[in-house]
Amino acid sequence: MNGLATALFTLLRRDLILALRRRQDALVVLGFFVVVVSLFPLGVGPDPQLLRSMAPGVLWVSALLATMLSLERLFSDDFRDGSLEQILLAPQPLSLMVMSKILAHWLITGLPLVLISPLLGMQLNLDGTEILTLMAALLLGTPILSLVGAIGAALTLGLRGGGVLISLLILPLYVPALVLGAGAVDAVMYGSSAQAHLSLMAALLILTLLLAPWAIAAALRIMSD
Amino acid sequence: MAEQRVQWFKFASPPNFYDLAGRLAPWFGGLAAILFVVGLYVGFVLAPPDYQQGNSYRIMFIHVPTAWMSMFLYVLMAVYAAIGLIWRVKTAEVMAKAIAPTGALFTFLALWTGALWGKPTWGTYWVWDARLTSELILLFLYLGYMALHAAIEDRQRAANASAILALAGVVNVPIIYFSVVWWNTLHQGASITVTSAPTMETVMFSALMLMTFACWMYAIAVVLWRARLELLERERRAAWVLERMGEKA
């Protein structure tokens, strides 16, 4: 039991150290998020009311795209340098080891999106409670994006053009998170409570936490044997 | 009881499946052709015009069966994929792969006929109605499955990987459907309901049933044919393939 905790923690620490050494990877994802959100006003015009009503959708779709961008490297670096093989051979259950990697991925790419979202929300004229709801929804939703996205990353491991393929495989599966996340902010905007959306999002997170690690572990075994 | 089981497993072996599918597929194909002709005759000639929609409702006889098939086939594909993944049944893997293009075709037809039906009834080709939207996402799921299958060169690995994708998709389909329904009611208020159709006449109902069976027969015939070809390609070095190909050459 103790060995398991050590292994999980070591893997998490290793991924975080690697990310700190190569900061640009995480920063590029964050920069992409900011740039995409900033392009929308240029495309649809600066009308504050229009921007405000579009804001939840714009922020969520941009968050989905930014997450997609980071997924390709989730397993591919480890696959190339052989450390994925070591993880597969380790006596610890693969589905738990995978959770460690996904937690690291979320800390590196998901959490920064949550933290910078208030700034972008203000740019798009959201007010205080709406921004808080947006953050709560992103906080619950970005782990879902990492978990489901990891299935796609594992299934396209070692394939040519894997990055483009991931988006075709995974974006349809992101629909529930998008609907609930943007819906939560919409609900607050139209004067009702976001509680239902956030509860359902939390339920979805729990369901994904339960099922995704098995699928990821199975996909990794298939694609790396 | 035990004997019956042996009978079933017999057809899971590629050569037996190949022979059986070859014998059955033409029958299903012929049945599909007859049912299509009869169904279209009943639907387009015998059935009276609708008192509200006139003649435009007749596209329902194509639209509704294809929409049903698109959903059934996805579930069926996931079931075959699961059987292939869990029990390593090669014919099940082949069947899952063979179903995908037919399912995508039906999904596309359902969307296309839905758009054509929408123009005269709702005045627009496309509305972001919950059913249309989830059907569109279903099409993306089919395309993703086929793209992943095509991207992996090793056939065994392709079958296993896309089986996982099909299973992830089938878990998600109800969640997607309900989230889209909810999204729709939230954004559009009361939207067009396709469900509250007036009670159907017997002629219309029988045309619909005939067309549904025709679609089933067509799907079975085409899937069996495609599965046979896929088996030949996968097993091209196996003795049974050489034996059968040698006979024909």
C-alpha cells in the first residue's frame, strides 16, 4: 500500500518537475486560450451586450480547444523515451498510475485556465457572480476534459497525425461538459441558479473519474504492445 | 442445451462465418429490395396525404427508419466491439468494423432527409433542435471510429483500439443526448416537437414498418458482405482462404 502511494507520488512529482523545466509547453496552452478568446470580439464586433451573451460559450469552447492542444504530448514523450514502458511494467495498477499523470496534466494545463478565466471573463463583460460561476464550472469541468482527453491521447499513441485525430475522436465526447459548463454561466446570467448545472457537472466528473482510467489503461496497453 | 451452444460458436470461426454469410447475404439483399419496393409503393402511392403537411410528410418513410437504424447500429457496433475486445472473437471485431460505414450512411441519410423535411414544414433546412444536434454528434462519433480504425495499420490493434472508442462513445451517447435536450430547452424555450405527431393511419404505419424492415434487411446484407471481404483480407494467408479462393480461380 505504501509502495503504491510512493509510486503515485513519484510519478506526479516527476511530471510536475518535467513541466517546470519546460515551461513553454504549459504557457503555450495558456497563451492559446487567451489569444482565441481575444479574437472573438474582433470577429463578431465590440458590442458589449453581444459579447456578454456569447461569453460563456466562447470561454468554454476556447478552453476545450486549448486542452486539445495539450493532449498530444500527454503520453507521447513518455512513449518515445521508454518511460511509458516502465510504467506499464510496474507492479502498481496502471489505471491508478494513469490518474497520477492526469492529475499532473490538469495541474499544468487545466488549473491555469481556471485561474486566468476571471480576467478573460471581465474582458467579455461578465459580472462578479457570473465570473465566480464560470470559475466553479471550469474547476469541475477541466478535470473531465483531461480525463476524457487522455482516452484520445492513449488511443492515438504513436500514430502519424495523432494530434488532429484526437480532436475528431474526443470533441464529440466533450459535448456534455460544454453544455453544462456554459449552461451554468448562462443560468446565472438569466437570473436563475447554477446549482443544477454544477451538481450535474460534479456527477459527470465522478462518473468520468470512475470509468475513464480503465479505458485509458486498456488503450495504453493496446497501443504500446 | 450444450449442443445448441456448440452450434452458435461454430459460426464464430472465420471460415464457417464466411460460408454462412455468403449464403445468407443475397437472401437479405433480395428481401430488402422487395420490401423497399413494397414499402415505397404503400408509402408514396397508397397512403393518403396528411391533412396538415400535405405530401411532404412522405419523406418520413425514409427519414424515420434511417434515424432508428443510425442509433440501433451504433449500439450494435459497440456490442460487437465489446465481444471482440473481451472474448477475442475475430468475427465480432470484423462485424463491428463492417457496421460502422452503414451506420454512418444511415446517420447521414437521416440528417439529409430531416433537412429536406424541415424546409417545407418548419421553413428552414436546419434548426438546432435536440434531435438534429445529437444525430449530428452521432455522425461525428461514427466518423471518429472509422478514422481511428483507418489510422492504425496493424489490424488487431486497430480493432482493439477502436473497440475502446466505441465503448466510450456508447457510454456517452445517452449523456450527450440528455445534455443536448437540456441545452435546447434552455436556449430556445418551447421548440418544435417532432414527437407530438397526430395519430397515424394504419396505411402510414404499415408503410413505416415495411421501410424499417427494408432498412434492417439492407443493413444486414451489406454488413455481412463487408464483413466477408474484411475477413478475406485479414486472413489472406490462412489455409481456408486459399482453399476457397483456389476453387474459384
